[in-house]
Amino acid sequence: MDEKHYDAIIIGGGIAGLTAALHLAERGLKPLILEADKRIGGRLAGLGDVEINGARFPLEHGVHGLWSAYRNLKSMLRRHDLVGQLRPAQDEQWIYKTGNHVRRANIGRAIRQSVFPAPFHYVQLFLSPRFWGMLTLRDIFSVFQVWSVLSMSIGVDPFMEDQPLQGYTFDGALKHWGAALRSLFFGLTRNGLSADPDQVPLAGFLGFLRFYTVMRRDAWAFEYLPDGGGEICEKLSAKVKSLGAEIRLNCKARRVKQSDGWTVEWEENGMNGVDSAAHLILAADSPATESIIRNSFGADGLFFPKGMSHAIARLWFDAKPRRSPEAGMFSGDFIMHNFFWLDRIYDSYRTWGAESGGSCLETHIYGPPSALDQPDAALLTRVLMDVYRAFPELKGRLIQPHLQRNAATHTLPSIGARGTHLGVETPWQNLFCAGDWVRHKTPAFFLERACSTGLEAANRVLRANGLEEFEIESYPPPEPLAAWIESLMMKGRKRRRGRL
């Protein structure tokens, strides 16, 4: 195929790539997006439909919540009228299993509507008799150890301070906690980072606590997309193309080369080709970007965050469960780690549930590898056994299960050593990176981090072309008490470093 020249080539059509393309196209530039998958959107993309008893349901990589601090993503979607009324989360339930005992307590609303200011808002949980019923004496005696770790997340900001905290792990920080409180924070971490806690580095855990909960009560609040991420990605793709950008699906970038500008060698449906541009934005996931970098430059010594795989089970029932929140988390001896009642979240599932009296549960399994390595039938059997333990009223009411394996592209939040972890700007002139794996001082995670770095990369290209840049929205500041404690701890650490 004949080589074409573009203002910018963007490798990767997830939220980072679509954000960059949208903002470039808004300023009149003509970018090209190369997306290796058959659908646009990356991990937010839709995955087609599944038919259950004659009804069709949209599939996706998994339920996504838009957290209160996802300011740049929400601003972009609303500015272009790409999302309707978001559905606020009502509450989240913690279901904890040890041996044959299953206990539960509602925790979501208590945390975000606590009467205690951050960072003490978790104290609200101790006003619930059900929460007390989850704890043992060892949990009560380990409360001060819990506070010490929470204090660390207030006084240490790994992203802003550029602190990889190499050699320190999340599991190690919690090893002396009581079993129930340890299980609670394991569950929170699994849900927040979509990863098995045994693999989470301490820097990622502290950054997660700061951004999602410990500095503000309302940081815990989130909203659901009314019908999943696939619809949003298709609308965003259509908007990008309407502004003059080009998108190629099933087009995998193999390597890039720098001469007067940048050329990208790609493969599409068995055919090879080359296109060029003055600027290049790598907006693929971490494993794909690592492959392109190594094929192109042989750059040894660079750090790329690990890509994680996980499984999602969806279970359709001809009855509804006991009255409970629409979502929550499992911890303890369960194989699955969180749950969402889709018939209470997504429009299409809600309509079916109202008409049929049925329900649909989505539950995620993030690991460990020994769990994910099981055959589909064995994994589904274990999921069903645990679901029936948690919701015994649904036993014998299953219509049909569906198991989905997601590839190892989900970013494990971590920070590489200085000089090894690529940021938006790279050692190569006019080559920029965007994505939730990119090293950047912003505290945001996942969709918001992908959006904000995509916007940053677009601004670098706009600046080089003498065009007006877009404003990047800042994040809500800590609550006053949390900010005061943070200031004291930061000053104390600074004095200590001075003495050393």
C-alpha cells in the first residue's frame, strides 16, 4: 500500500489514544489511529453480544465505575455530549467467608457519607454492629497498625515524589494485621486496582489509597455508565472521525523508525504497510508498547508495568437475590473478588430483569495464577459454589453462565526506577507516550490516567505546531484535616532527611 503522511500517528485506540486524537482533531490536525483489535476502545471497548434464552445482552471487559475524581474524562465526555445520565452507585457490601461462615456488612455509603472527616472517615464503619461482627480480637488489637499504614499513605505520595519504594510490597505492609481487617483491605485493593494483592507493589497501594479514598470522603463515590463502555467508545470514535481523524482497526504496529519524522511499519489483515508523520504517540497498553519499543530501538533497561489477566463470570438467574446493594466485594475464602448486579446497573439488563423477574450477576476473578489457570468448567464450578454460599436463595435458579477471559493487558500500578520508566515525553524527539501505565506526576489511575496523559501528549503536539493547548483539570484537594496532617508529616520527613 502507498505510504501516507499524517500530522500525527497514534498507536492504540483505547481511551488514551482516542483522547489524544480528539484533541488534535479539534485543533484542525489530521491524526491516524492504528488499533490492533477489531473494536475501538481498548479495555473500555464492547465485546459483542451474548444470547440468553432469546434475549441479547452486550458484553464488555467488565463493569467500569467513573470515580468522582475522574475529572478530565468526565469533562471530555460531557463537553462532546457522549454520555447521558450516569447512574450513581448506591452502596457496596463486603461479604467475608472463613471456613463455612459467611458474614456481610455494607461499607460503601458509610465511608463516603461518614460524619468523621478524612482521614478518619473509616471510623464510621465501627459504628455498625454488622461490621463489629466481622472482626476478631486480633483485628481490634491491630487497629493501630492499620492506622500506621493509612498514615503512610497520607505522608507519602509515590507519584508526586517520584518514589518507587522498590522492594516494599502491599502484602508485607499488612502482614501483622488481624485477619478480617487484612481481608477488608485486600478486597479494597483488588477492587480498586483489579489485581491480586500478592502482586501489588507498596507504591501502587499507597497511591491507590490517596487517590480513591483516604484524602477525601467523596473520593469513594462513583457512577456507572448506563449501558457500559462499548457505547461510549463507539460514540467517541464517531466524534473523532467526524473531525477528520482516521481510524484503522485490525492494524497492528510492528516497529517505528525516526528520520525526518516518524514512520510506522504495520500489519493489517495479512498485508504490510508503512505510514509517516511528524509526531508519534504510543498509546497502546504497557505490554504492546514494550514490544514496539524493543523491536524499534532495542532499548534495554527500561521499565514497563506488568500486564495482568483476569476472568469474568456472568450468571443469569430466573429469580432475584435477597435485598442488598447493587455491588460489593468478596474476600476471605471466596475464589471471586467483587460483584455487580447488572440488572440494577445497565439499562438493557434492567429492562430484562423488570420483564422477566430475573437477575444477572457479574463477578471478577483477579488471581492468583493458580485460580486463573483452571479449565473454564472447573473455574465456573467454583464460582457457582461460592455464589450459592453467598446467595443461597439463588441455588437451583441458574439460567446460564458465561465465562470470559481477558488478556494480560490490565496495568499493574507501579513505578519504575528513575530514568527507566517512560513518561509523556521520551528520549526520542517528537515521540510521546500516553496510557494508564505512563509515569506522570498526576495521581490518577486507569481511565482517568489514560485520559489525562492522552491530553498531555496531544498538548505536546499542539505546542510543536504553534496551536492553542487544552487546559487540564486539577483534582480535588484533600479535606482540610487530611491536608493538615499531610503537611505535618511532609515537614517531619523533610527535617529527618536534613538530619540524615
